Amino acid sequence: MAAPIKSPGHVAAPGLGGVGDSALRPDGTLKVTGEFAYASDLWIDGMLWGATLRSPHPRARITSVDIGPALAVPGVRAVLTHRDVPGRGTFGIDGADDQPVLAVDQVRHQGEPVALVAADHPETARRAAALIGIGWEVLEPVTDPRAVVADPEGLKVQGLGGIARHQPIRVGDVAAARAAAAVVVAGEYEVGIQDQAFLGPESGLAIPAEDGGVDLYVSTQWIHNDLKQIAPCLGLTAGQVHMTLAGVGGAFGGREDLSMQIHAGMLALHTGRPVKMSYNRQESFFGHVHRHPAHLRYEYGATAEGRLLFADVEIVLDGGAYTSSTLNVTGNAASLGVGPYEIPNIRVDAYGVYTNNPPCGAMRGFGAVQACFAYESMMDRLGAACGLGPVEIRRRNAVKQGSRLATGQIIEAPAPLADMLTRLEAMPMPPERDSSDLRGLPGGVAQTTHGEGVVRGVGYGVGIKNICFSEGFDDLATARVRLEVIGGEPTALVHTAAAEVGQGLVTIQAQIARTELGVRRVVIAPADDAVGDAGSSSASRQSYMSGGAVKTACEAVRAELIALAERRAGPAGRVPGDLTVAGGRVVSRSAGVLGTIAEILGTEVIEATREFHHRPTTALDPVTGQGRSHTQLALCVHRAVVDVDVELGLVKVVELAAVQDVGKILNRLSLEGQIHGGSAQGLGLALMEEIVVSGGLVRNPSFTDYLIPTILDMPPMRLDILENPDPEAPYGLRGAGEPPTLSSTPAIVAAVRAATGRPLTRVPVRPEHLVTT
């Protein structure tokens, strides 16, 4: 066990905007007023506009390509196909490199890029792209992921085979436990395709550089991983591609994969002019990955008292045509497939497969979200079979510090799940329904009801999510911190490549610098590749990783500042060796103020660059699934209260209550926003969000038909935020952005089940699933 967290002696003064304060976001006002510059606002004189021709078919061979009609359009400056890719023809995250830059001889999903156009005007580019003549031999698409598991060779859609990853988990003897169980329950569940539905569609600007390279200004989640994929495809060295983060309008995993980056770079290098590409909303649905849909089969056995004895689980995840994050999503689904419960005998088989359905990859809580809906539905089913309530069945089987997960990993940090459930259960319930106020009823002011046919239900959900990267990935983050006097005031410049995607990272970095250096003024440099890798803004890892890097770099700067103060004091002015910094001063705990930071620095500049690594993890054993695969684990529990019109199938979420352990609150205002936002995305998956696919074709690529929660759908929330520090993490913090997305979905569905008595084994729940017949 690691040493306990020690409180730093250099804590920023209250109100300085340090760790623990609710410092306001510097970009907040600009975003609210519409003045913030997103990637789609980029502009440079003389730029061209790029457009992409995409496949209308989920599976087809390309028999001919005629670019002549497009080239003949006035204002068109380039039309490119796969033959014009200057370097490697494929790319992919996680080293798969199986996704073509542009389709070569066939397409494997609807919307796959086939050709590019650059023109003087965006509409000219789009019209010209539509004129490119493609000869197609349409093939029967592979769309059933369970059929692929049964026949991976006969139904493979690409050269890597039918199954991207099969990850088993084996613990104990499931057959013997089944024979001994007093209660056995089983269920099959399905999760639809959820979209990240971020605010800003994919956009960016590529500018040819004097050295023959290209400068890219793009919205992304991982600058350096983009760079590793882009440079080889453009036939350039990494040093010839300079990446700068443009304004990001949300991400949620959908910007981990490349979209327009290579395409814009190709067009810029080919034409010798800047090229901007900006997707519209419909194209965005085809231009990024989505959440993996899943089919899940579960069987649980328990004693008559409700103690779990075994879990027998199969999880099938549909990754679409290319690998993307499917390997990691499958690993997550397997390792967290039975949730935060003590189960002595476990058999899990998790599969990530290739199909001709829409491509899927990272989305908030990946792999864990799909499993959570199933295992929480099973806990409700088991509780009912044992005559126990939804809280008690969970409390009896809850993990705690020292418990062993399905993978054999020991939970070393605090994990007070039983207490969290008790606290949640004790929260006040919302007031009874007021049928005189239509705004609070299902259907709202549409006056579909005045309370008749409306039934209230209450449900609970628990989720456990891994934080940071897992399975032996040597995750790191880099920070450069510079301290100098500017305009008479000590100023810290913090430079990382960490992508601010709306989660408030720039605020947290500044808070850490104020705390560690005792200064008020902190400048956050634009994120780019001129500083070392910061990893991805995903896995709830940036406060932990880049926050840890900034903290470590600041500590190095502080140590040099103190050494400078000691040198300035000289032999005659000996000072005690107990110096620290606070409130813009260098202070001796025993001898008082030595001087202000500005006085001690003078014209000196102190700079330090540091890497931060989390504790090592290991890959899951490919046969048993055992291994210490996760860096950190986080818990959240939800209670949902809903009103359901059982005659019309309408649902109103009346209230969500949540208890979450975050280790250490760095910024309560931002933290509460993360919990609210994660809960909203869970609500969306529970009741409305789904990309509807038929025969591999997307039927609703717009926000007219793909519904997301609005402020009218999101209920009031009660929050109880706990601080049980993780001794391995900076400040004891625990990543907080993803866990609420897990537990809110099953809690809402459980509440709807309680109101209607329907089994509801699929999300999102639709009106036709609820109407009494």
C-alpha cells in the first residue's frame, strides 16, 4: 500500500484560484456569448475549401472512377483519389493501421471516403465531388455481429478476420457454483449505437510550410497520436508536420480517431495553398466513430440470502469495418463486465467483431457503459428473485477496499460502495407529482395528459469505471513550466499538448500552478506538438496525468526558486532550510517572509520540463483474463425517479440523485458540471439516443431524427460528492468525468421498469416498449 496523501505546505491562499477553489473557466464567457473561436471559424487569406466524396453503400467493390467531370468545374483546383496518397495508404490508432486514407478497390461501410476535392468555394467543392463518377458492384453487407462470432472466417469483412479481439475471464468453477446456487436468473440485453453528438463538427485548416511540410490546426483529442498517423500517410517526417489544437466543440471520444486531418494535408500539399475542411452535421455522422452497439447474455446464481456465487457472461461488441478502439473497448467490457461486486466464480467471453455497420470506437465510458446496463439489470432481477430490494442486493455484494475484481486485481484505494448506496438511499425523495403543472408531466405543455395514466417509478444504478489507460500501456504526460517576472508580477507559463475539449483542463492546469508556485498570474500556452506528448483527453485521465505533469514540473521550478532565494541570501544571511512559497512570497516557516517571488527572481527565468507516468499496469492474460490491468477505479451510484405515461409511452425523468467518490475536489463547479453532463449522456442512452441502422445504412444522420436531451429533458440533480483520496494519484484525485455516464442509464431504465412492470432489456427505451396493450 502506498503512503498516505500528505497535505502540501505550499497551498495557495484561499481565493487565489488554486486547487480546491471553484476558479472560473477563462473560455466560459466566450463560449456562452458565441465569441469563442472553434475550428470551424478558422480562416486565412487565399485558402481553398476541401470536400469529401463518400460511399453510399455499406459494402461494394469499386469498378471505375472518373474524376473528369469534377475537374471540369470552374474553381476546382484538385481532385484526389487513393492513387494520390503521397505516403502510407492506411492508418489507425492502437497500431492497427487497417483504415484506408481513401478507398482503394472496395468500401466497407457507408460514408467511407473515396475521393477529395479542393475548390475556391465550399459549395463548388461539394458540387464537384458529387460529379465524380464511381462504378459500383454492390455486395451483401455483413451486419449481424453475433453471426460473425459464430462464423468469423466465413463472414469476415476485411483481412484481419472477423473477430478483432476475444477476451475471456476465468475465475473459479462456474459449473459447480451453478449446481450449488439456490437462485439462478438469466437475461439478454442490447445496447444501440449512441453518437457523441458534440457541438462542433469536424473541421480544420492545413497550411503548406516552407520546409515542404504542413501546419495543421485541428480539433482533436490527442495531438501526438494524430501526428504519428498523419506524417507517414503524407510521406513526411514527424518534424515536417506541426500540429496546433484549434477550438474544440466537444469530443467524448469521437475525436480520438482521425477525420479530415490527412485529407486536408493532402490537398494543401497538392495545391500549395491552405485548405480548410469543415463537415456539416450529416457528414459528421459518417466522419467519426460512435459507441459500440452490444448484445449481452448474462446468467447469475446466488444463495437464498442473495450472495452472488457465479456469473456466466457473453458480450458481443460491433466495431464496424475497422479496428479503431475496439481492442481496448473489448478489454474494458471484459474486465468490468460483472461490475463492482464480489463474485467467486466468473466466466466472461467478450468479443469485438468487424461488420459493415457504422465504424465504432471510443465514447465516454467505452466498454464499461454497455456492460453496466446489463449487470445492473441483472442485479435488479436477482434482487427480485431473492426477495431483496435494489439497494440491499447491491449492498450485500458490493466491493470494498481489498476486494478482488474479476481480473484478480485488488482494489487498493478506498472503495466505500456500500456506504455510498446507504447515503443515496437516505437522500430525500422529490415531492409528489403536481398534475396541475403540465410542465412536470410526461409530454409537458403538449397537454397529452393531466395525470391520468401516469405512474411513478424509482430505480438504482451502480457503475465502476477504469481511469487512465490500461493493460500495460506506458501512459505519460509532459508539461513545461516557466516562471519569470512580467510587468512586475511573477508569471507562470504552462505548456502542454493536452487537448482542452470542453472539460475545463485549462482551468485545472492554472489552479495547480497557482497552488504549487504561490503565484496569481498563470498563462496557459496553446496546446501543440512543440512540447512532449500529453496523451489523449479521454479515459478521465487529464487531471490525473497532465495535472500530475504540471504539478511535477512546478515542483521542480519551486525547488529552483527556493535554491535561488538561498543563494541570494548569501553566507551572511543564512536562512533555515524550511522554505516554501505562498501568496507570491518565499517564506521560511520558522523565520518569516524572505522576500517576494518577484524580488527574488529579478530578471532570472526558471523553466522545467517533466514527464509524469502512472503506476504500471499489465495486459490481461489472453486465456484467463487475469492481470493488474487498470491504473485507477472510480465509483458512482445513481437513483432515478421517473413518471411514465403508460398509455402513450412517454417518460419524464423527475429527478436524478448521485453519490460519487472523486478522491479530491479540485474545482467543485467544474466537477458538478462533469457529473451533470455525464448523467445527461446516460439519460440520452436510456431514453432517446440511437443511430438507427438498417442493412448497414444509417437512417437518421441529423439532429432532427437523432434525439439528444435538452435542458427540458434534464431533471434537477442531488449530488453527494465524497473525497476518499487515492494515495497513488496527484492530490489523491480520482477521474470523475465518465462514471456518471455508466450508472445513470441503468438507474433510469430500472425506474421505468418499476413504473411499468415491463422487462425493458434494450436501450434506448422507446415508447412502443412501454405502451400497455
